[in-house]
Amino acid sequence: MTRGKPVEPRLDAVRYETLGLPVSMSGWALFECQDAAYRAATIDRTTVRVAIEASVRQGWDRWIAEEGGFVGMTGFGATGPEGELLAHFGITAARAANEVRTRLKGVRHA
């Protein structure tokens, strides 16, 4: 799951590397307005969930749950070129794919 433009190109790599189906959330409020059946069909509670955000984790726990993965920043206040910041904070397709693979292994062994 992701919000915002900076992480959109990474979704294709995650999709390819994990055979997953990324969900792009243009905004939590808009998703919350959808009926429960739509939300359940889009983010099934048994689905492995990893959020990719060019910001902090705050707010994502509602959607990824306690066992969900997060690829993003650990604090506010960083400035610099977008590509350098994404690399510095590890907001990469490889890291996102690894978060998904790690959780898929847990599902398969459960």
C-alpha cells in the first residue's frame, strides 16, 4: 500500500518481485468513505500488508495492522534531493519486496 507520487514507481518493482498486487491509496479519508465490503475486498484482513510511504509510519497501523511491514522514514525534517532521501531512508523496491517476502514466509509456515 502506498500514498503519494514519490513511491509510485517502486510499486511496479514490488509487483514484479513479489507477484503481489499493490494498492495505491490516494488518501486514507477517501478510502474510509468506501463501504465496508469494498474495503474488505481491497485489503482483505488475511492479506500480507506492507506500507510504502515517503514519510513516517504514523497513521499506517490502522491499514497494515501490527504484523504489517513499513518502508519509510523514521523521523521528520530531512531535506535534500528526492532520490537521495529515498535511498537514505531505504525507501526502495528491494526493501519493500523483502518486507513482503518476509511476511509471505510467515504466512506459508503458519
